[in-house]
Amino acid sequence: MFSFEGCGCVSFRGSRRTRSLGDDSSSCRSSEIEQEVPKKIGKRVLNGECTMKALAPFLKFWKRDDVSMTKAERTMKAAILIQQWYRRYLARMEVRRRYTWTIFQSIEYAGEQDQVKLYNFFNALLSHMRETSGRPSSERTSRTASVTEQVFSEESDEGGGVDETAPPKHARGPDLEFPLQRKDIDLLIEAFRKKKHRLHPKQVAQILKEASQMLKRLPNINVATTSISSQITICGDLHGKLDDLLVIFHKNGLPSPENPYIFNGDFVDRGKKGLEVFLLLLACMLAFPGGVYLNRGNHEDLIMNSRYGFIREVHQKYRHNAERLLKLIENVYRWLPLGTIINNRVFVVHGGISDTTDLDMVRSLERDKYVSLLRPPMNESANPAEVIDKVEWKQVFDILWSDPQSTGGCVANALRGAGTYFGPDVTATFLSKNKLSFLVRSHECKPGGYEILHNGNVITIFSASNYYELGSNKGAYLKLRGNSLDRQFVQYTAAVSRTRRLTFRQRVGLVESSAMRELHSHIVMARRTLEATFRSMDVDQSGFITISDWCYAMEETTHLGLPWRMLKDKLVRTDTETRHVRYMDTFDLTANKVGRKSDTQTVVETLYKNKRSLEAIFKILDKDNSGYITLEEFSEACQLLGKYMPNPMTQDQLVDICRLMDINKDGLVDLNEFLESFRLAEKSLHEEDHVLAELQAT
């Protein structure tokens, strides 16, 4: 052990000798020593080659050093060289981590933007279908109400239905008793944690129905206080990560009036246990009145769920009862409060605010009519175009979809396609106007689980660890203590046993590989446009274009805002002489310096890269949620689409199209037939492109 004192001597504790400050031979000339390190030494260690081969230049350097040094000086010099290498290694890993994070976030926001654009277009379609059908808009409400009286059939533990001809048998899941109490929550946690027999659909329905009744009695903005508890815990997005929720309860205790929680939206989607997370939160709200406050997020929306996996999860786990349960879930969504205010000082909301956010208007609106924010709210009386209050609608959109920005002002959130970017000045004005101290929001994944912005006035809290990939980020929750609301951030990582076995380099590499696969999928979806742009830039048809042209084409086509020049070596090969890139490698995930040229994109790839959007479109066309598209539904949709597209089809042509989609000739089009029709259309389109290319070549 040794300690440093200024730039003077190195004194060894417990050693036989020490050097005085006046002894020049033992002075710590760290800057001179660093300058002596040859430039070529750092090149290989900079690439992360922590091996004896990489350290060989260091050993040669020591052999060349003819200066007589003491043991202390040699130790000091070695420490400086190792420190220099390690700092460069960490810097390189940090660069990789940051651009990986940018890839994930850009693709995530691009997906949300696509979803918003899709439903902005189809909102007119839905309004038209309601108007032409002659059915009252209250049909959705009445259908949701009637489902509560329906009988729920038995399910198997694997998620499918049971044999209805077999004699009835007792359900093997946890036996909950209503009204729920602490012991029922323990049973529920134990069943979910150990993946025991699935909860009976009747009990799922009972939790959802009772939760809806409790939520209906709550105001649009919850009112929470620390007067009883002396503390309150705020959790951000969980996104179906049951392990994270259980870690929070283990570290911080179960909810109670003395230990209240605020869960700030986005309970479902993306993760595999969204239903378990949602049911456990609702059950805790029922069992511990005053112990759980739930805010609505932008993913508490069945339209978002159709794209990001929650609807598929419910169908897998409750195959016979999925549609009935989804109606009950939708009813819970519409009654979730839009925010919470703590001690009249802290506003907790999922997304954020805008320069037009008015809490008085938010408090007074009818939140239950916003079944989905991506569909216009309807009344029963007038023309749909006249009853949509766009100012009120924007209020809800902004608080659920917005993000903070470092610059001043308030602009439209172009990345997500909805909400705003609000600056520190907008935050300060909002807090001053409403006599608040600061704002807590979620909605954005952060590497450390939280972030503080706008001079401490905005706190982002995100509670789903390993969100993008194992080891990608930590989760966190925020504890506000006492009347002064002192802040305490608690970070954690679920599945810590798996992440602990990975080195830092392995974690970065794992996340990077996953990010590149996601990016490649996004590039494949835009292949046709990208390839046309590349070929227009390749005047000589050499197969190569400049790096600048490649970067420009990538950004103009994908609009992801990524550092393409930095990603170049991950996506394409570069000619060593001309420094031009081989642009067709962009579509080959395995492309590298000795890689192969990518094959032509298959129809299956195209189908499954677009499957989520197709499922969302199918849901819209299937206006009665029957799981089938009828001839009337398809005709009504296509008639409206004709207003936006050239050469509208006749009624006979529409009938023929629908009949062609009906592969099994039962008079109805299900989702598989719909996807198959797209696959055949895509295949035909590729064949036409191939013929056209051959004609142009000849």
C-alpha cells in the first residue's frame, strides 16, 4: 500500500525505507512518464484486447528503459500505464453504449410515431363507419357493461381452453376471496412469482370489475399526502416486467396507507408479464385502500396494446376468454386517473406538460370518453366531426405523451408523433402558475433509471430494468420523505444473478448485438426506398457510393437521427482504396470486411416486419371486434379510403377483393387470411419489380 502526497515522494507504509522530498530520483513525474509512453502502445489496448498479446508492447517498453528506477517508481509507472489503458477502454465502451442506446430509443420512438400516424389516418375511417352504420356510439359502452354478466369458461394452465366434454374439475390457481385482503395479495404474488397455475378467468374478471368501480369514484387528478405515512414512493414504467415490481415490493415493502405508492402508467406492453403486473397493481389498490395510486400512461390503450404485445399476451394466456377480458381491461383504462398531486406541491404525470396545459380543464373533463387517445372521443348526440373537442383532447394527449427538452420553448414531439417537447421555461411557468414545487414524470427509459432536468424541476423515473436487453439499464423508484418531500432515489436491477456473471464488455456487446438486430429489421422494412436512393446516387452502377452519400440516404429514408458515420463499420464494408461503401451490404446483418453479399429480401421477412401494423389495421376494419371482417365492414372501409386514394374502386370490385381474401370461403376474413392476402400481394409486387428491372437492363 502506498499513498500520494502532492507531487512529492511515495511513502510505503510498513516498508523498510522512505524517500525524502528532496530526493529527485523518487519524485512522481507522472506527466513525463505519460509522455514517454510510445503512441503505438495504446492502439491495441484501445480496441479492448486485454490479453498478454496486447500487453507485449508494454513489456518491450520496459526492456528498452535503461534508466535505473527504484521499485516504487516502477510500481508508480505501471499504475499510470494501466490507468491510462483502462480509461481508454472505458471511454470506448461508453461510446458503444451510447450509440447503442440511441439506436434503441430512436427505433422505439419511430414505432410510436408510425402508430400515431396510422391512427390519425384511420380516425376518419372510424368516424365514417360509425356514421354509416347507424349504430349509437354508446354501443361500445353497452358491450363493455354486458360482458360483466357473461360466463367465463375454464382455461388450461398452458393458456388454451380445456376439454368441454370432460367433467368439471376444481381450478388449481390461487383461491382469492373478495373483498381482497393482505393474505390474497400474498397468494397472488406467490402464484405469479413461482409461475404456478394460472388465475381463474372468473377471478381475473372480478378484479377488473371491482377495480373499475373503485376508479370511477376517483377524480381525474388523484390527491395524495404524506401526512399519515411521512413518505410516498413513485414508480415509473414497468412494461410487463413482473420481476421489477417484485423487487420493488421486496426492497420497499407492500403498499399500505403507511407506505403508499404511485405507479405512473405504462404497466403493460413489451414485457411478457403485463397481465400479471396489471392484475397485481389493481389487486393491491383494492386490498390496501389509500395505499396505491394509479396514473394512466400512453400504453393504457388497446390500440397501443395491439402493436406492442399486450393483446397477444392476453390471447395466449386466456384463449377462450380473451375478448371478454379485454373489454373489462378497456373499461379499467378509461377510468384511470390522469395524474396525481402530492401535498399540493408535486405533480406526478406520465408524460409531461405543454405550454397550454391547464389543470383546471384536466380536472373537469370526462376522462371515461377517452377509451383510446388514438381515436376521437364520441358523444351520442351530434355529428362526430362537431363533438370532438380538440383543445380538450390535446390536453390529455400532452400530459400522456410529452417529453422534456433542454432548450426553451414548446414544440411538437416529432419523434413520437404526439405530445410536445417542453423546455425549462415552460416548466417554470407551469409550476409558478399552479403553485407547485416540481414535476415527476416517466415515459422515457434512462440508463440509471432516473434523470433530473430543468434545474431540478423535472424528474424522470423509469422502473423497468433490462428494458431493451439484459444489462441495458437499471430500474429506479423515488421516495419523497416528510413534509419537505426530501428526495431519495433507489436503483436496482432485476435478474441480477444473470447480469452479475457478465463482464462490462459482455453486457455492452450483448446490448449492442440486440440493437443492431433491431436496426437491421427497421432497415429491411425501408429496403425498397433505400435501394432506389442508393442506385440513384451510384451513377456508374459500380455498387459503391461515398460515405457522405450513404449517411445522407440512411437518414433521409429512416429519419432515425442516428450517428450513421459511426455505425458505418457495423453495417457496410468500405473499399480501402476509394473509401467508398458497398451499399448493398446495408441489408445484410452479417456483412463485415470478409462477409457475404446479402440475399434478396424474402416475402416472409416483409410480412413479419409489417405484421404489427397489419394486425392494427385488421383491428380497425373489424369494428365489432368479432375477430372477422365481414363484406360490409370491408366495403365501408374501402369506400372511405377511396376519398384519399386515386382511382376509387367500384362496389363490385370491392366485393371481389373481399371474396379473394376469404380463402376458406366461409363468408368472413380472419386475421390469418388477411395476412396471407398481404403476403401474396407483396410477392406479386416483387415479381413486377423484377420484370421491370430486367426490361430496363435490356
